[in-house]
Amino acid sequence: MNSVIQGDPVRHRTEGWTGTVAETPSKLANHAWVNRTSSDPYPELVLLEDLELAD
């Protein structure tokens, strides 16, 4: 995945969990802050290559 924007629904490619992008990464960043849809209240930093857009 090359770019995501805040609010995009995403899925982790290998772990299968889903969430939404909490903050739009800069153009040079290879990570994004993602809020999981589970009960975890804090976003986590995830490699963009591990994410795909969720339907």
C-alpha cells in the first residue's frame, strides 16, 4: 500500500485484524497510526506494507 489517509478502513495482511487509519502519514513515512476496531483504545504504529484497504 503506497498511501492511506485518515479514516481509511484497513486490514492487517498477516494478522487479519481490521481498523481505521488514525493519522495520515507523511509522504516519506512507511508506517501509519491505526486504531484497531477491537477494544484497544490506543492507536498502534503499523508498517504500510502490512496493511491493505478493507472493503
